[in-house]
Amino acid sequence: MRRIHWGRLLRRSLSLCMAVLALWLLLLGAGAASVEQSLEALGQNGDFVTAALRFELGPNGQEPLPFWQRLAVGQSPLLAANPPKAGEPGLPQESAQLPNAQPAPDHDDMTEEPAPAAAEPGEVVERTLIPTTTQGYVTGAGLYLYNRTNLDVDLAAAAQAELGFTLAPATAGPQILIIHSHATEAYTPQGEDVYEPSDENTRTTDEGYNMIRVGDEMARVFTEMGLSVVHDRGLYDYPKYSGSYSRSGPAVEQYLEQYPTIKLVLDVHRDALVGSDGTVYKAVTAIDGTKTAQVMLVVGTDDGGTEHPNWQENLALAAKLQKGLDTLYPTLARPMALRQSAYNQNLLPGSLLVEVGSHGNSLQEALAGARAFARAAGAVFLGLVEGSVG
């Protein structure tokens, strides 16, 4: 006898009711406003968006949204929360109370990497890091940005800005460079994914388990989508962490000189999330039933003193990518972060730093995040190819 999953049935029923409600509202407003405006208005309704994602995704986000709800949520600056379960510790903290989903301290800006607490599988706390309030963020065009600089940001204008470059067809040469300023960053060992650490932290020189493996997964998806990729496999943070960006920067310049067709540079990392009490967190969601590491786009600036007057161009690219990520996979991306360091992004306006999960995630979760990111980002990149439609 087939077992009836009453919880899933209830979520599905409520989901259907909300979908019908969404359609009814669209038809009701069709005489006064466009469908797009109706969708946007519905998406701005925090109760609807939260209910839609909570009931349909469930506590761990394992169910896909129906068509009408996905349209509405795609218009929304508010995405569902994943509140702590009873008895679990709170979200990662810095020196003060911070809104949900904000990034860890700027370990990338430091001369030496701080040593995170040892990440044992049984001690890692899962969180889906999605903002539940606008407090502490710059918002605009349905996007969230955590501004760790002293610079003013118009996020809505950045989202609407035209990019100052296009991509040549893949037949003309490489379009994307994937590089890792911190290639030895790795994840919490789990299952068969066990590696020999290069030091006491979750880092290793083994390409099968560090960021190079994650970059390989991105490159594979981009290539399957018809994009041309160069993947740099240098270890710029080993044996010395300090000065990683000063070593990876010349490599980027060399690639740009060798391949003038490269217009996109993705520096792929993983984050490190440790609470003030030493608790290790991992940023995770679920896509098509698969536990998936969340990703975060980091934009550098000239606020730290490096000459980078056109950082807004990098921000414009990040905003377009974030919009694509939020539309295709509503809980995949954490809010963008704007930071003081330039991260070599002054070398090309199509440069971004991509954080895939955190050191508490498993490698398999990170690979799932890399695939999802590449699918969503690849769709945006294909739209930048000369002669493309859309």
C-alpha cells in the first residue's frame, strides 16, 4: 500500500491555493495594469513570498516552485527565511548583531588567513543564508548588497546599467578565465571526500578536493553550454598565503594579453563561517532535491587604496548575475558583498570573486553549487555574446 505523505500533500495543497490566488490577482488587475506590474506587486508582498517558499520548499527547500509562484518570487526583493531550529545556536556573529546572510569577516583582505575552528561533520550547523530584512543592506531592483565600504551605492542604477563589453563568439577564442587566488581552500571532509590537509586548516594542495576541483566543475558546465573557458590551476596561496592576490594578478594580466577575447574573469573561492562561540556554519540550500552550497558574489572597490576608479562596472555585472541567480534558483545566492579590497578586479570590468559555500560545506555540496551557479551565470553570459538575442 502506498504511503501517503500528509506533510507534502498539505504543502502541495496550500501551494496550489496560492498559485490559484496569484492567477486570480493577475486576471483581476489586468484591466488596470500590465501582468508584469501585477507580478511585481505580488512579489513585493512579503507574506505571499514567505508563505510560498516556506510551504513549497519546506524546511530545507527541497521542492520546486510552481510556475506562477516562481514568476512572483522572481520579482521580489524578499526571499524566504530558514530560521534556526529549536535548540540550535544563532547565526554567525561578528562584533555586533548582524542581519541574516551577511558574509564572514574579510579574511581575503588580511595578510594572513585566520584559522577557523576545526570543522568536524557532526559539529557543523546548516543555514540557508537569505535576508529577512532590509536592515544592514543596500537594496534596489529586488537585490541585496552588504556594503562593507565607505562608498555610496545606487544598486538600482547598477542593475539597470549597460555593460561596457560584449563577448566574441566562442569560435574566436576563450571568453572566460577561471582562476583561484586561494586555490588550496577546501571543505569539510565527508564520506569518500577525504584529503591530506596542507596545514591545520581546511586547505589542501590536492586538486581533487580544493578550489581547482570546483573550478573544473564550473568550466565543464560553461563548456557544455557553448562558452569557451580557460581554467588556471596555479596555487597562488601556497606555500605562503600572504600576497596571494599580488601573485595571481600578473597571471590574469598574462592571460588577458595572450587571449584578448577574454572578457570575464571569475576568481573562485569558498568562504569561512564561524560564529563568535566557535560554531562552524555551512551555507546550504536544496536544488532539485540535492543539498547545494550557496554562493556569494563579491565586488572589490578602491576604498582600500588600490586604484580602481571603475569598480561600478564590476558591480553592474554582479547585479545582472545576481538577478539571474535569484530568478532561476531563488535560494542559491547569498546577498552580494561590496568590499574595500580590489581583488585584481581593476584589471578587467568583467571581473568578480565568487564564493562557493564555506569551509563547513562538503565537497559534493560545493560541486552542486558550482554547477547551479554555472548554469545560471552561463545563461547571462550567453546573452552577452555578440549577435545574441535578449
